[in-house]
Amino acid sequence: MMIGAAKPYDLFDHSGFLIHLNGIHPAVDPLIAILFDRQRGVGLPLLLRFSDILCSRIDELNAALDGWLEATKGKRAASRGVQTKDRDASNTYVQIVEFPSYEDAMANSNLPETSEFASKLASFCDGPPTFRNLDVVREEQM
């Protein structure tokens, strides 16, 4: 929706589902949406944290995650999270979390609420989770 003489960046929807840039919707030209995201400082994450989790109590884990999301609203550094389930290994999940930087990821890890969530996570898991911090070096729109 275009609003009067608003600048394009005034129309950005942070959910990523609706972006209009001078009347061009990203479904028509995804590259414009990506460039627009980057101009706003959102788009390419600088660090991805992969958490491999073996868990037969995923509903309890997700309830604890919802509590963490509520408790850290306004202070967490994570910009996006995706939970995936392995189709080939039962009770195996990978949580992918995007951060603007490694330093932001470490600050997020040092929140008291994150420490509390980590303790709960360990109690719900069937084994110790493993973590990988991955710097993004290339991104392609396919």
C-alpha cells in the first residue's frame, strides 16, 4: 500500500511478507526486495547459529522457547529463528537462528534468560545439543 509521498523505506513490513518499493512488489522483482532489506540493515545475516537437538519432548521445549521469546522481548539480539525437523531421523531437530554479528550472538547467549532456557533445553533433550556458529559468506536468491 503506497501512502501519499512516503519514502519507500517507510513502507517496509518487517515480517517480509509485504514490501512495496515504489509500487513494485517483491514477487515481481525479488532482487529489489533483497536490496531494500540490505539498505535497511536487515537481509543478509552475518552469523547463523545451528543447534542440533535430539528431543522426544518437543512440545515442552517449544513452550520453554515461547517463554524465552516473551522474557527477552526488546533485549534479545536474534533477528530470526527457524525450527526444522529431520525427515530421516526421528526426534531430531535443527534450530537455525540469525544474528546481525558474532558479538550480538554472544551477547544474546549471555542474557540470564538464555542461561535459564539452556538449562530447560538440556532437561527436555534426549542428549546434549550441539551448536555451530556459521558466518554467512555468500547468499543467493534462487
